[in-house]
Amino acid sequence: MENFVLYEEIGKGNKSTVYKGRRKGTINFVAILCIDKSKRPEITNRVRLTHGIEHQNIVLFHEWYETSNHLWLVVELCTGGSLAMVIAQDEYLHEDVIRQFGIDLVMGLRHIHELGIIFCDLNPAKILLDGPGTLKYSNFSLAKAEGENLDEFFSLISGEDDLVESNNGTERTKCKIRARGSLTYMAPEILKGEDYSPVSDLWSLGCVLYEMFTGKPPFFSENHSALVEMILYEDPSPLKPQESTEQKPSIEFIGLIEDLLQKDPSKRLNWRDLLHHPFWQGAFAGCEKSLNKEKNRKSLSDNEICSPVITSELQQIGGRKSLQTSSIQMDSNQHQKSYKLKNPADLQPKSAQDLNSKESIFLLSSHPTPRTSLNVSHSSNVTRSAPPKGSSVSPQILKPTPMKFDLKTLSVPAYSAEKLVSLKGQDWNNYIQHLCSLIEAGEKTSGAPRAKLNLICYLCSVASHKEAATRLIDSRLFPVLTQQLRAAPNWDIRAKMIRLIGLLACHTTELKDDVPIAEAVTLLTELTRENFRNTKLKHCLIPALGELLYLVANQEEKSLQARDRWAIPSIAYTVLMRCIREGGDPVTNHLAAKIVENVCTTNSSPAQGFITGEIGLLLWFLFTHSTMDSLRVTTISALCRITRHSASAFQSVIDKVGLTAVLNSLVAGISRVQQYMLTMFIAMLSSGVHLQRLVQEKEFVTKVARLLESPSTVIRAKAFLVLLEVLRNNKEMLLLCCQTR
């Protein structure tokens, strides 16, 4: 049995964690997914569909293992993050980039359909990028073979684990919930009760292409019923020129989107027309030859599941099609693969020792990972990367996990967020008054604390709705929460209140002048300082504090003026600086650095509060001494955003550690680190800080010039801008640049 070395955590889901790993004794890096056993049906489905697939646009599956509490998947490592992350960061993509990405998507999906598989839940989050930027289909958990019932398969797999505990009706409901995909990308015919088919995947493909151009899916609503109505009966908004570039969509691209988003599946593009669409500019030329070769191919036997390409297009084209034969054409044996699994024992993971065992198959490494272009940010249970400045999406520190509450014992009507927002006048005032009275009530009776916890959990569940959060934070409820937070008798209730305050701050879109944010910030700061040696409590307090700081910074930037009741006390900055300097654990360090990064995306007084003489050196120390790429990226990003406000922050780093040490970090850094460091050099040169020294420094010019060979377009562009600033002030360096180049 092979052993694997686990490096840093590079992703986290509801019941799964993704690690960067390495097969022991080799230099082959992989992604290792640790998944709760409650996901066994989905994971088994993923393994049975992908374990034999080798294709450039599909994440390669290696093997899987089982321990007492978890399933472990070893798959290809994709260092570029997800397509969803790229869209969120860039806001939109240019049409030429969409064409390149689209070719990858079409090639991968074509191959999947050729194998007799329907992806079923095609969305940007399930598409990953490798280092060179190739798109790969990743998560096949909800995919299925053509003609099969996925609910029945899940029931078959669940039978060994939990079927005994459930009656048949409950189990069928559970499986149907499992089999549901993302509603936003779901085809109309699926919503009408029809089964998934190749053409429903093509609808989802159209949604993804649309989102790449506009930055948002063609149909979106936070209300489930409204979203269904939009998909079934409304047309998507027309593709408009992108604001910053005025890039107009081409007629070919508009036509492609319209043909893919036909609500009638019989009118939607089929594979032949898709491959020959003019938008691709002949990228799939030569497919006719492979089509003709396969025209008379014998169909599969009755006891096997047929390819969806055959079942959906055989009458039209007389056979199956293939893309470029050099890269994705399959032999006849691969076409005849059957995915039926009559006995769950036929597909079982390898047995492995638990992680606590000395013979563990997955060994946790205490050393930093060797340098790679890892662009996937660390995702602990409370952090996520901030989007670029100017994004309309708030860089959240709190992960919006749903809160469960007991409907039967709830002391107020359990209104949905939509119903809550619709309350007007006296109805709203009465409801808020009732909430406040329950929260302020004493806890002398035995069931009072539990009732209050249940109420706060309910409020957490509706606080993720933007309009509801905005109305609640502007009401009397917010100051009551702040007052009761100090008076709460135990930390169970305090933790839930802190969570609620953070969620309200996270999802609020507009803040009134009289909301007492300063009091809440002061209280959270005091609690953090009082419990500074308690790591668990710090992890609870700091995210909510960060959300309040970002809310104030964001609202202040929008209104262009500060408010007295929003004033952030200086002690809040002092405590967060201390968390960076002596946080005691990587998560606390990461949370504090993430707050600095987020707040400093804005031009506001809270951002200015972080600009001190020591901030640059604190972040640099954390950057150089961290062993996790994700934490290193966050700290250098925070320093970059600070430098945009004040170039002296980066200047102090160079003065303290020396230019050579900084340049060595630039050369050895991963892609995102290099981008941020080049941005800081541009800011310094533009502001005149260290100008004469840098433009005369040959080592600096030489190392930046070598980055012109980087595979990253962004790094090449930023390196060019640095050299441009150098040459504007010292033309004699032009010869050195040419010689280095």
C-alpha cells in the first residue's frame, strides 16, 4: 500500500477537506480529499464513473481509501483554483479567453458524453484549472450514466450504511435530495420533471459561457420559486458591452448563447451544430472525418447503457462523433463500457489505517510544501479570499453555513427571510419588539437559555438574506444584541450572538447613520483582549470584528464621509496588530491578516487605521515565517493593499531586511506572491519612494526582467510596468534589460 505525505490544507467544504499531498518516495504531487462517510453514495458514484478516464480536460482519478470515519480520494492536483473563483476575481472574461476556455469545456464534455455519462450538475465551481490554465471537469458526484436512475444507485449504496435506520419513504426522499444539482444552471426540462440528457448539459454549458462574459449567471434569484419561474418562462438579459473595456459581444457569441439557452430542448444546439459553430473559428475542424469513420459503428448491447450521443443524435447523423482524433478519440472498447453496479461490494475503497495509527497511509508533514504555482487559497472554516478592489461582492470572513433551529420550540413565528422583509409598519415593529423582549428576558427558568439559543439560531438562518440583514441591523435588535452580549451568562449564547452580529454585518448592503457600530466593535475588541490566550474564543470573536470593520469601511467609501457612530476605536487596531504579531496559531494570524487585506481594499478611515510604522514589518515577518502558501498569500496581499495607501510600508520592509532578501522572495514566490510584490514595486516607483536606488540597482532590474519569461500573462504585464518605470527614470538600464532578455 502506497503512503502519502500531506502538506497544507488548500480547500474545505461542508463535509470535506482538500489537502495538497505527495506520493511518498516520488515527486508526484496530488490533491487528497478527506470526506465524511455520510457522502459515500456520492463518492462511490464519482469513483465508478471516473476511475478509468484519462483525458486532458477531466481531473484524473488515482485511487481511494477508507478509514474508520472518512473516505480519501487521491486525484490530480489542479493549482489554478476553480472557474468560479476566476470569474469572481476578474468579474468577467474577454471573449477570446472565453473561446479558449470554451474549447476546453466542449472537448471535455464531448468526451464525457461519448463515454455514456451525463454530467448533470455542470457549473463553474466544478471546473478546475491546472497550472498552465487548462480547464478540467472535476466533481462527478451527481453525474450519471445515460438511462439510469441515480436515486436507485444512491439507494443501493446507502443500503449498507443507513437504509436499516430509515423507512423506504424517508430514504427515497433523502436520495432525491442528494441527486439535486445547482438550480441556477438547471435546464427547464429538468425543472418540469424530465430526466437529465446530453442536451440538458448543453444548457448548463450555455449558462457557464454566459457567466464568463457577464460575471453572473443568466438566471439568478435568492428566492427559489422566483428562480424557477425565470428559468421556465423568462429570457436571459441580453449580453451587453463590458463596462471597463466597452467590449461588445460578437454576433457569433450572441448566437451561440441563444442557441444553447433554447428552452425547448428539441430546438437547442446538438453536438454537430455546436462543433461547427462559427464562434469556435474552426477549432474543431476535421471532426467530419471521425464522424464518417464512426457512422456505421455497431450500437451497444441491450444490457449496457448506451452513449447519450447515440441515443440523442443517431437518427440525425447516423452515428457518433469525435473531436480531434489525436487527443480525444476513443477506441471501440471504451465505447462499450458499462457503469451498472449490481453489488456495492464490486466497488470498494482500499482499506487504510486511521490517521492516529503509526502505519497511517496519510502522513502529515511539518515542513513547508516545495514551491509550486498554487493559486488555490487556504479555506479554513472562517475565511475566504477577498475579491479585487471594486468588486461588488463583500469579501467575507464568515463562511455562511446554515444554522439549525427547532421550529416547534421557537417563541416567535418562523418567518422566511422573504416574509420577514415584507412586514411593514406596525407588524414589523411588533415583531422586532417581540424579538428584543425575548433576548432581554432573564434566564432563571431551566429552559430559558435553550429557548434563547434556538431563537438566535433562527435569526442566523435569516441573516444571510441581504434585505433581511439590512433591516435587522437598522432596527432596535442590533443594540439589544450588543448589550446582551456582555450580560450573557455563558459562552454558548455569546458565541451564537457573535455569530449573528457577524452575519448581519456580512450581508448588510446599506447602513444608516445612527446604527451603533462603534459600541459593537468596542465590545468585541474588549472580549478579544480579555480572552487573548483562549484560541477557540479568538476564532469566534475575530471574524465578527472583521465583518464590522469591513462594513464600516465599505459604507464609508460609498458615502464619502465618516459617521460618529461608526468611529472605530484605536484599541481595535491595536488588538488586531497583536493578533498578527503574537496570535499564537496560524488561524488567528490568518484571520487578522485577512481583516487587514479586506479593509484596505477600500479608501476609508478604517483602512488608514492600519497604516502604522510597524504594519509592514509585521506582515513581512508573518509572510517569511509561515509554512502555508495560503497564509503567505494573504499576508503579502494585505501588505500590497497597505502599500497602495502608503508606499512607506513596503519601504520599511526593504530598509529592515534588505533589497536582496525581498528580491529572493520575489523570485522564489508562487504566482500570486509574485503578482503582489510586483504591484508593490510599481507603487513605490510611481510614488518616488526608493526611486533613485531602485533604478540604479542592476540586480533588481535583472530579476524583474527575467519575469518577462513567466507563463503568467499578469506577471509578464506587471514586470513590464516595473521596467517601464525604471527606464523612464534611467534610460541606461535599457541595455541591461535587453541583455537579460
